[in-house]
Amino acid sequence: MPLDKEYFEYPHRSYGMDHDYYDWSMLADRAPISWPDGKQVALWVNIALQYFPLNQQGKPFAPTGGMTTAYPDLRHYTLREYGNRIGIFRVLKALDEYGVKPTFAVQTRLAERYPYLINKLLERGDEIICHGYHMDAPHYGGQDRGEEAELVERSLSGLRQITQREIKGWLSPSKSQSFNTPELLVANGVEYMCDWINDELPYTFRTPAGEITAMPLSTELEDRFIIQANLHSESEYADQIIDAFDFLHAEAEETGAGRMLALSIHPWMLGQPHRIGKLEQVLAHIMSHSNVWSASAGEIAGWKA
């Protein structure tokens, strides 16, 4: 039996996507992006600095990379803490060696607990964005709007107070949002968010409070996803990142349109002594190309050719 015609009648029915959050478009049909000085590939390296509570509640879902055994899960708790105490400094050394400009996604609870680390980041002068309050404080569908509004405000105001920075970017814990999250971010002065991974270039996202830029932070190329979730080796991680860069670089040369490579890095993962060399290999390969623009997330989001 054919479907009744009323099946296809609903709000926002349109070509491409059945909503009005953003315009659906094919990458090949867009006006080409031109990065500064004619660079072909914009490199965004996002360093996630996270705090995982030992008494994890896991409601309504367990945080990505969170505790997995019965309380107290000291094995996983101390490994995550290792990244903020040891791994991060190996990552910073690698970034500096190859002239890569990072963006730090910092959780407000971590900023409260690690003043020494935050002071180091502030001394460097790199961009800091808000990564929510902590990993066990998610934003999710069905969350009470008032509860989420308070969580967004507390996360941003707390990090702004500690860092004395404006904080214009946002990355939700586990990249999870509710239908209200983008609007609440705009209402709190956030200019770009990194949760939507449905593209490879920045795009405009509409909310009832105004527009915000969506900065797609690839999950497919995330260290934790490749190594921990997909169970690939460190060498396979490096191969995949290099393959992705080489393809984007060739595509940019062929089309004359700029491309973006977004890498999500966790110091508790790549800051390990048996993995840091693979990060160095990746950075060395990418930065050996003269037409790479290493920039912060805010610089890329705000770039106007």
C-alpha cells in the first residue's frame, strides 16, 4: 500500500534537511574558502582538558571515556588525571616543536581544581574554550531547560572568572546537546560550538536567540575514538591522520578551495610515552607542507576571506 500523502506533511519539510537550523548544501556547490595568504588547509588541533568525577553518576548516560568499574574506579580515574599532570606537557612540547597553534577545551571543574595548569595555559596565550562543567554533567535531550540554562551559565561564568578571558567557543561533554543547547550558548555570548560533526568546514547555525557558527570537530579522527573505541594501534592512528591530511591537501589543490583538518586530542591518551611519538610523526608530516594554516578554532570560525 502506498503511504498516505499526509505522511509527508510536517513542519519544515524542505529539500535536504527537514529543519531550519542551517542550510543544507553540497560541499562541491559552495563558494570556495580562501584561507590567509593562500594557505590550502586550515589545521585546528583541539586539546581536551577534562575532569572525570570519581563518584560518577552516569545519568542519563555514562560520559565518554568515563569510569567503567565499581566505585572507586581508581584505575581509570588516575589515568585521566595523569593526562592533566603529565601527558599534557608532552603534548605541549610536541606542538611547540612543530609550530602548531592549539586550542584548549577546558572544563570548568578542572580549572577550579588545577590552577597550576590553567596558569600555564594562560602564560602561553593560546585560545581557551569551555568544555562544559565536567564530564559527568552532560547536556541531553529531555533535560529540564532551566536546569540546563543554569549549567551553561555556571560553566561559562566560572571559566571566564578563573581565566579572565571572554571565552567565545564551546564543546559539550561527550559532544552531547539538547534541542535548547545552541540557543542557550548564544544567550551566554558563545560565538561558535564544536559539537556538530556533520561537515568539514565551519557553517552558520540558526537559533531563536541568533546565529552561532558550527565548527565540526571530527570524531572519526579523534585519538580516543580511533585507539580506544575502534581498538586500532598507535601506528594506525598516525596512518589515518596522515591519510586524511594528504587527501584534504590534494583536494584543496585540485579544487582551489580551502579545506580544514580538525584533530581532537586527549593528553591522557596521546600523552603516554608509547604514543607521543606518533603524534610527533603526524605533526611533522602536516607541518612540512608550507600551505598549512595552523590556527585556533576562533580564528578559523571568524575568518572572512
